[in-house]
Amino acid sequence: MVKTEKKRYDFIDLLKGICIFLVVWNHVSSRHQELSLIRVPLYFFLSGLFFRTYGEFRIFTLKKTNNLIVPFVFFLLISLVVELLFFIWGIKYSDNNGSNALIGPLWFLICLFWVNILYYALSVLLKNRILIGVVVYLISYIGFTLGNIDLNIPLYLDSALSALIFYHLGVEINKTKFSVFERSKYDFIILVILLIIFIFTARHHAVFFYRNEFVGNYNVILLSSFCGILFLFVLSKVIAKLPIVSFFGRYSIIVLGVHWNIMHLLNFIFVGFGDYRKYIVFVSLMTITFFIIKLMVKFTPQYVAQTPCISIQGKTVVFNYRLLDKMI
């Protein structure tokens, strides 16, 4: 959760839960193009809320490796096993989202790792907040331009350039001198204004970070995304907590990592249910994921960003890979 002046804000878990629900629902239904302006940008925004330099690059990189790269490898290995089983059973991926069938949404973890590294470099090299904001805007515009000319950089580096500005928004919100984390009598008015702006600007605009593709005007995309993100931010603050949504938000990285393969299996099982299939798949998927979260948090916490997998003790790199002792 976000800490500001040593106070914890539970509504951040709710916001993360809304975010992962939007992501999963998009993969299940493949609709609502306008919501693409919120789904993944909100994820980068949330990551920016937690930005800290931790004093030195080595510690910063180690933390991001534990939180992003280790889960990526863990979930990728699971996907490899599942894909092999799908091949044996004759189950085909029903992918309408354009993502790599094996990696699926795991691309985000690699992309976010690069976003963190880029932002760390900017925060160290540039001390002025306004200058950082200007440079971030220019870098993101370069990423947007690369997408428009179909020039891709390996390992989602082009997507990382484009996404940097949404991460920066999260950093700036956490630094603000205003009480944006506290409920206010103006919240309702703010919600109405943000929603109106989003509705009128979102039409005919979309973002698809997994292939660094954008539809519409860059500045309008930013305005619409920012308003959509802040709308959900304020809404979550007003609601404060919905236990089941907040639960999935707290463990959103596990949901991100496992829902892709479960979804394809359920799509295969419920293939004959017509228009109702997406609802059945969504509810079934989240139910199954709930129990998987319980198991992974208990038996493999070091692989799903709950405890460190890699640590440095003096000059020695230590790997926490033990699993069997947790089962005894």
C-alpha cells in the first residue's frame, strides 16, 4: 500500500483490484476499446505511486528484479508447462487480443521493469521536478511516434518509453502537497468533472501497449487517460474498501500471471455457451484464481513478489528457492 507520512491507505488495494478486474474482463470479452485508455495506463500509474530510489541503484534493481523479473520467469515457466498440456489435449488458444499466446499479459512485467529503470535514471540525473516532467513527456512522445511508424524495439522498450508518462503521473500524485489521499467534500464534483472529460475525449481513441499502438491524437490520449485514471483514484478513495475486490488488488500480480492460461482452458470448456460464455468464464476464472492466490502466497511467496527471492548478504548473492520445507 502507499505510504504518505507513515499513513497507510487501504483504498489503493481497491484501486488495484479495479485495475486487474478491467484487465481480466478485457481479455475475456475483447471489447470496450475506450477503456484501453485506463486499464494498462492505470497499472503504470499505480506502480509510480510506489516509486522510491532506495538510496542506490543496486538495491533498487534488486527489488525490481524480485518484484517483476522473478514473477515473470515463474509465470512463464508455468505457461510453458500449460501450453505443452494444451498441445497434448488439443486445446487451442483463442486469442483475440494480439498478444503473444505464450507470454500473454506477462509482457507487462518486462515493460514495467524498463519503466522503473528509466525513471530511476531520470530521477538521479535530473533533480528538478519540472525538468523531469518535460523530459518524460518528450520520451513518451518518442515512444508514441515509434508506434505510429511501426518501429518496434525488442523486449518492449518502445512500450516502456510510451508508458513512462503514466508512471510519472503516479510519482507526482504521491509527491503532491495537497491531501489527495484523504476524502474531501469536493470529491463528488471532481468525479463528475473527470467523468465528463473522459467521456468526451475517449471516443475514437485507444492505446495498446503490448504492441505500442495508439489510435488518435497523443495529447488527447493523455488527457483522456489522466482523467480516467484520476476518476478511478477518487472513486476508490470515496468507496474505501470492497473486501473481495481489494483482495484481488493486493495480489494483482498473481491474477495477472495466472488468469491467461485459466481463461483459455475455460473458453474451451464453455465453448457452446454463446453470449453467456464470457460471464461464466469471468466468474469461474476469478473463483479459481482466488484459491490459486491462497496456495501461491503460502507455498511460493518468493516467486510471486510477496517475499524476496534474491538477496545480497555482504558480497554473496543468496537465492531463496526452497519449497519442500514449506509443505512439511
